[in-house]
Amino acid sequence: MSIQPARTRFAPSPTGHLHLGGARTALYAYLLAKKTGGQFILRIEDTDLKRTVSGAEQEIMDGLHWLGLNYDEGPDIGGPHGPYRQTERREIYQTHAKTLVDNGHAYPCFCTPERLEKVRQEQMKNKENPHYDGTCRNLEPDEAAKRIASGEAYTIRFKMPHDGVTVAQDHLRGDITIENKQLNDQVILKTDGLPTYHLAAMVDDHEMKITHVMRGSEWLGTFPLHVNIVRAFGWDEPTWVHLSVFLKPSGKGKMSKREAADAMKDGYSIFVKDMQDLGFTPEGVLNWCGLMGWGVAEDDVMTVEQMLDRFTIDSLTPSPAAINFQKLDHFNATHIRLLTTEDLAARLKPYFTREGLNVNDDVLLKIIPLIRERLTTLDDCISFGAFFFKDEVSPVSDELIAKGLDAKQSAEIARKAYEILAAQPDVSHERCEPPFREYVEASGFNAGQVFGVLRVAVTGQKVSPPLFESMEIIGRDVCLKRIQNAIAILEKM
RNA sequence: GCCCCCAUCGUCUAGUGGACUAGGACGCGGCCCUUUCAAGGCCACGACCGGGGUUCGAAUCCCCGUGGGGGCACCA
């Protein structure tokens, strides 16, 4: 069976940070396009000048690139159906709006925002549904033309049928039927000459030959309107896929500013821009949010390649999904373990550097196998590996005292450790461990006590990667120096 | 208030009328491994929202409730 190449698009507004929901929408669109040998397009929907945030567009592009969701056409790279920024497509929308007016599917409206607001208040007071009252719907074309010519400000409204129903087909939910009288005559072209989403998105999706429109389910309410607009133009409809929304971790309501702040407090974020700083990998983030709203029966740890293999729009789910950050940890850790040593080293280096540590690349490569399966996030490398790159460590004196022992006994262990180590020609872990085992046998101290003192002395911390392997990398001289320092601390107690 | 959508373990989900003793993953609990912390292995706990139908048979189809979500702008 041959598959038609799909053209998909991610079409965000540059009004804020790129968030998880957007990342997932982009991922699915990317997956579908790549899987079918089609194109994935980035389009910037910046028609609301008041809400446009400077820098937001760049953040979107950076976020997509970081995730590896590279688009084939977009505002910065162009393409055959550009421009890809809606503010640069003004005339296209105006032409199309005029077409709709000419064929009776739309009309100019001279109602002021103030009047509209008054009407709305009135309707609410009368317990009516807020809706446009249709004042300009039946204006004589001549009069309308006269008012336009006189310079009166106007919008263009889409003329929804009053009777009957509109049936729109969503790929995940089937037919969605709504009575036309529920729909409003929405503004499709604003007084500033720019279109609203309803017109802009429909025109662009058609002009850009989009085959599958994937967007958030918040558009379900205006979906029938959109279908009517497309039909008014006489265009073929794309396949519509309305993705479920992400709910806050409690499952009650969608993410809000408050939850975003709470997440940040716990070391998580709903914004793509924060993910790298927090130590998350694109692989982990993609796998994690890709699985919220996508049913995969088993083996759900997937690289993008594997997702490509398995992705179908039929396996997407229509119900809302609660965000679960613990699962992000899991996927992130799993993908870290999947990375090659060289790759992981390159990704870890910036985190060490960020801490002001001087990274020796050979050492870095050597410690990867020791810390890899201990990392949940990339920045965990600091707590597990910073001591490899420090000239000296500063153990907490209390931690140098082994469990069940006192300072004097711990000092005794440290002195003996120094002695054993000093006697070794090298500190390979194969060579070092046996004499320490013998000491444990002979001394009457248990392994936990002996290795505990040594661990804190050498690494400066109670939790560390495997001790002898670590010592081997640190080197004998530095180890001896650190043990000496520990002895000094213990003797002072 | 009105409209639309959704509904399987705590969470993400598999399931498309018999293969369901409802499967997987995360988390949680236990055990094994173990010098710490992890990783790994094994085991356990844990769900079809309720009520009516349809059918020989329903998690699966229909209706009604209930719950949840989204929308009702010259915002997207």
C-alpha cells in the first residue's frame, strides 16, 4: 500500500513560551510528515499585534531545533509557499475575504467594539447566549460600499447559515454535529486589515497545501465554523486531527501559571526553553510528551526513529492527559543510558563547566561508565562527578565517621587506608580492592565502615560512583592527599 | 447559562462483541544483587464511572445519568 506524502504544519502564535503541548503537537506533525515522506512546516501566526511578544518567535524556532524537530519550510528558511509569517501575508487574506464578500459568504460590519460589548451585556442580562446580533448582516451592498468609501472602520464577518446543522469530521472523534444557529457570524478580517485565526489558518492551510491539520482540541468549538469557511471557498478539506489537551498533574484543569511555577520549584518545567538547563534531553522530553495522548501497547521507550516506525494518527487518543513529571524523569534517565559514551560526554561537559569546573576530556570519558546509570537528569553529573575535577574535596567531618564508630576509630581506618594505598604500585581497582578486603577481614570493622570512611575521604561525599574505580581515575597521589586531609580532620575532632 | 468533546489501575495507556483470570509503562511496596547511590532481575498491590437496554455473550454497541475537559472575542 502506498501512502500519500503528508504536508503538516506547526502554527504557533509568538505570544509566549513554547510549551509542552506545543512541542507535542509539533512532534506529531513532524512524525506524520516524515513517516509519509512529506514536509513539516513552521508557520508563525502573528496576526494579533497586541499579543505578540518579541523574542517569542525565535524561542519557538530554537525550541524546535533543540528538540530536533527541524522543519522543511519556515519563516527563517523560506519555502515554495511563503511567506510563513502571517503578518507578511496580509494581502492574501484581504483578497480571500473579498472573495467571500463577493460570493455572499461574508459581509462588512461597522459595529464598534463598544456597541458589541453593550449588546453582549444586554444578552447576558436577559440570560441569552452572547452572540453577534446581526445588525450589519443584511446591510444593502450599496450602503456598505458608501460607508467604506467614507472611511468608516469596518470588519468582515463570515455569514453562518441560520438553519440546519454542520457536520464536521474529526479524525479521532468522528462526526461532530452542531446546529448552525449555535454558531456566530465571526469576524474574519479585523479593522486593522489583518485576519483573525479563522480566516488566516484556513487560507494558509489551503495555500500551503496542508493535508493534515493537527491542532489542540481547544479548536473543537470553532471547528464547524472553520469547516464552513473552507467549504465556502469550495476547497477540499484536510484531515482534521484535534489533539487532547494536557491537564495539570492533579488531572483537574489545564496547566496554569501557578502550576508552571510549582513545577519549576520541583525542578521541572512546562516550557521547552527550560528543559536543557534542567538537565533534560530532547529524546527524553519527546518520548515523554509524545506518549501523552498516543497509545503504544508495549516497549514505550522510543527514539524519534522508533516513533517514526510506529506512529499513526489512528493511535492517537482523544481524551485529556494529566502531566506526570515523574515519568519525564524515567524517560530522561532511560535515554541518557542509551547514549554513547562520547555523546553523553559532550552533553555533560557544559554542566560541569557551568559549575566552574575545569574538565579534562580524558577523565570525562572515563567517568561516563561510572555515572551513566546514576543520572536522572544531565545536571546530576555534578553531584556524582564534580569531585573528579576538583583539586581538593572538603568532606564534612561528621560524615567521615563511619557508622557505629567514633572519630578515633575512623581515623585509624583512614591511616590504614593510606598505608595500604601507599604500598600499591598503581591504583587500578583490580589491584587495590583485595588488600582492602583483607584489611576488612583482619580489622574486625565491616566493609561498610571501611569503605565508608575511604569514600568520604576520597570523594568528599557519602554517595558516589563505585569507590575503587573512582580512585583509579582520580589517581594515587591525589587519593593519598585527600586521605591525609581526612586524617587531619578526624584527629582534630 | 448555552454548545461541543471525553470517560479502563494513582498517572500515561493496550483493548474495536467471545482469545480478558482486562495487558504494558511510570509511581508505590517487597525481595535478590550490593562498600554508598543507582542500574538490573524477580514478585506484589492496583482499573473497565453509575443505571438501563441490545445480544447466546459487552470494557467494547445504544440511551439516560454522573464526573471531567474545552469553547461561547476585532485572542489564538
